[in-house]
Amino acid sequence: MEYVKYGLLVALAIALVFAAISDIRHRRIENWVNAAIALSAPVFWWASGLALWPDMAMQFGFALLICVPLVTLWGIGQSLGIVVLGGGDVKFLGALALWLTPLAFLDLLLVMAFVGGAIAVGFIVRRVVWKPKTPGTVPYGVAIAAGALWVLGWTHLPEAAPAAGLQRTRYKPVRPNA
């Protein structure tokens, strides 16, 4: 079961990198990537040993709780002609909410905010220095993917070592004899 779980985590990491590259190149996160992430989450739940009730139901409810305000924010932005988050970004976050616990999702949002801010500053510098003819849009899927990869690495890499057959070593400080 552990191999299935970690195989799915590797597949998720590949999908995150693909989504980030797609967002950089085309300013679009493909629907099939978001669908694959969302549809593979229940298999991950099963491989992680979550019970149908209440664990899986709570995870699904959490994702729904995340999606409703994001879709509302996207809809308000569309009606006002202001792009806060693109539709692909909203779907991307909703699909990732199926994979992460609420605290892990909060970590994703924090890392996403810092990376997204750095990307936005880079775009401002680009605009001032090179003065391009088109304003360009910030590929926020990159920030989302970076936050998700950070969370995956932080939460799952330490426990993946034994599944990969690697020894977990603990740091033992060397203390001089007193």
C-alpha cells in the first residue's frame, strides 16, 4: 500500500511541475491536469488508509469549503472585469485541497503568497526595465505548484525514506567530554 501512496505522490509532483510549466508557457493550466489531480485523490485516500466515514467525507467537505469562496471570488472578478485568479488556478487549488489536510493547505497558501509576491515583483521590474508593449499576466500556477511541492516535501519526504528502503538517520550532535 505504501508503494501506491508514494507512487501517487510522485505522480502528483510530476503533475504540479507540468502545470507550472504550462502556466509559464501558455498562461493556462489544462483541465485534464486538474481532473487527473482531483480524480486521483480518492485513490490516495484509500492508499493512505483513510476511513470512508468520517475521514474521506471530511476531506471532501474541506475541498468543497475551499472551492466555494474561490469560485465566488473568480465569478465576482469576471463580472467586474478584474482577474484575481484565473479559472485554471481556482480549479488547481480545488483539486489540491482534495490531497491536503487543512493545516497543510494553509502552508500551501503561505508559500504560494510568498512565491506569488516574488513573481509579481519580478513582473513589475520587467515592466519598468524593459517596458514591454504588452502588460503580461502573472503565471500564478507557478506559485501554487511551488507551495504544493513545498508541502509535499515537508510532509511526505521524511516518511518516504523507509518505503524507499533508505535508512532514516537522526542527527546526533557530538559533545566534547566535560
